[in-house]
Amino acid sequence: MLARASSCLGDSWCHAMFKIKYYHKIFDIQQVRVFVLELFYVISTLYDVPIKKVGFGEDHVHLHMNIKLRSKPEAAKIFRGITGKKIFETFPEIKII
């Protein structure tokens, strides 16, 4: 469904890639990968940003998402901010890696 605002209408599908600081290989840990995947879909629902695909590398994640009428920095801020905070709350040992 197309997003609507007072003077515009549209969708904006984009590819986003988020790298882990200092290239730590946290996505080699299966529990982290599953946690982040579930968290992305929760964020997607809460902020109405549909996700089509998610892919993981050892130190990064790719998303194909519809940011609708949001700017790319705004969408990135939503996903990175929430995800980073929740990862460190759930897996505090990752800060040591």
C-alpha cells in the first residue's frame, strides 16, 4: 500500500547495509543472528517499514525495505539505534569482543 502525506504519495524500496563497529564478527553467533532478525521484524511492524529480505554476513546485515516517505537517514537511525541498544542489553558479553 502506498504511503500518503498531505501533499505526496509513494513508496521507496531501498537496500540498506549496516556494518558492525570495528568489523567484529558478531553475526557468526547464531543466537545474535536470530535475535536481530526477530528484532528487525518487530521494528518493521512498529514503524510500518515493510522488510522484503534480510541477509547476514559475519560483520554486517543487509535489508531490503520500504521506507515509504521517510528519509534514508531517518530509517537507518530507527533500525540501528534500537537494534544496537537491544543487542548490548541482551548480550553484554559482546562489548568485550
